[in-house]
Amino acid sequence: MTIAIRLSKVAKSFGEVKAVDGVDLEIADGEFFAMLGPSGSGKTTVLRLIAGFELPDSGLIEIDGVDVSQTPPFNRDVNTVFQDYALFPHMTVLENVEYGLKVKKVGKAERAVRARKALQRVKLEGYEARKPAQLSGGQRQRVALARALVNEPKVLLLDEPLGALDLQLRHEMQVELKELQRDVGITFIFVTHDQEEALTMADRIAVFHAGNIVQMGTAREIYEQPNSEFVAGFVGISNLLHRDQKVISIRPEKIKLGQVGDRVYSGLVSSVMFLGALTRINVLIGDDTLTLLAENDGTQEFPTVGDQIEISWNSKYEFQVG
């Protein structure tokens, strides 16, 4: 496996605030890697350190085996796509995409060919003469991607690039981004606080908390085998059951109405919420409230608030997190 990005004991503080606290990280060449965490967790600072917008207080940052810890951004083989797109409003779409090549003194004819090819990749043929103000949010996002990709960087850094889009367009762009990454074959590093985005797109995910990586793995590993209460609660909906001085995590879709699994509990229904394809049911068991998600497939009747019911799950889906 070829390593595109390596961080070794990287630390960064802003005054008294330790934003990144000795992070070790390896990202493979051609990998779609997500850095996931709440605000202030250190994920964006790590992205900025890789980009060169911030320099580490200590530690080593390597890109393709080369130490770039103190190298300025314009000398690093990376490009960054920001949430606000940062397009030049007075330039056409084609001029925006060509800009990085122009700075690098690439000839006019070659610039045009490469920029048009980049626009084809992001499905914006025919938009070359438009200005950013004449585009939708999703189209502006594609222009920003084309402008970054036209330079053929070793690594593409994406700083919450879908955050400004509405829900439906965000879902569409998640699929398109993943397809685009497969097509171009370069390393994507994607920063987000949205666990659904990370689970949907990433080959691997690093979960950040308080300046550290607290768990790293595939989407399935992070979701189904959380290693702490924090990860279980932050990545998706998780039920935490306090039992025998242990904290057990069980995902809501694993819990069933009635005696179906080998773990059976009786509880009081505290709320029932219709969510379209699913119904969300909260059940009070002792001091714990457990949430289950049941499909609205017409095969069962759901309880109502105040009902005493039995719920169950298979113990193989439990994970101890505390």
C-alpha cells in the first residue's frame, strides 16, 4: 500500500487551546478518507495543516513520502475545496477553472483543453461562459471541484464542501463525489461533522474528539463496533443501556418489537413518531430510554404512548462502550 499522507505526532495549539494533540495518521494513495467530528474536535485544523494553511508546532507531515511540515501551501501537491466555493465572481466558469493553470504559466491552448475536460468530469459542459452568479449552489460546487481537479493534485482536500447545499442536493452530490473520486483515482480527504456523509462516501473514517483521533476504521466498523460512548453517540443514533456496571451500545434498527432476540426487556412506550418509511418508538426501561426503528411495511401494528410492551434484540449486536 502506497501512503499518500502521513502525520506523525502532529500537534498544534492556538494560545492556550490545544487544537491537535499529537495525531498519528496514514492515508493511502487513492483512498476516500473522512475526518469526522463535532466543532472544535481538531478535524479542520488537521486539514489545514495538511494543506499548509497552518504549520505544526511539532511533528511530521509527509505527502507522498516528502516532509512538507514547513512547506508553504503553493509548494504542496494538494488542492482544497471550501464550503463557500471561493469562486471569482467577475470571471466566467471557464476562467475560474483555468485560473490555477494560468498562475502556473500553462499555455493558453493547453489551459482551455484541460479546463474543458475538468468541466466535463463534473458534468458542466455548456456552462463555460456563465458567471458564478448565474449558477445554482450545486453547479458552483462543481466548478470549485473542477478548478481543484484541473491541477491534477496528489491529494484533494474538501472542507465541508456540501454544508451550504439543501438536503436533496447534498444527497445527490454525495453520490456524485464518490463516483468522481473513483473516476479520477486520487486521494480525497473529506472533513465533515455530518456522520451520514462520512458513512455514505468514505473508505475509512477517523473520528475526532478533543484534538485526537478516538477511533478509525471503515464505515461499518465505526458504526457497528463503536469503541466508546462518544463514538456510539456521535456516529448515528445509539442506545446506551446501563447494566451490571457496564455501558452497552445497541443500534435502534437492531431492536425489535416482541420476543424476537435473546435479550428481552419490558418497558413503557414514551413516544411514537412517524418518519415516513420508518416509525421511531422510544421505550423507557428503568432509567434508560431506548429507541427502536420499525419499518412501515404494513405487517405489524405499532404501540401507542403509555403501552407496556416487550422489546428484544440479538446479543451479538451489542457492544460494550463503557
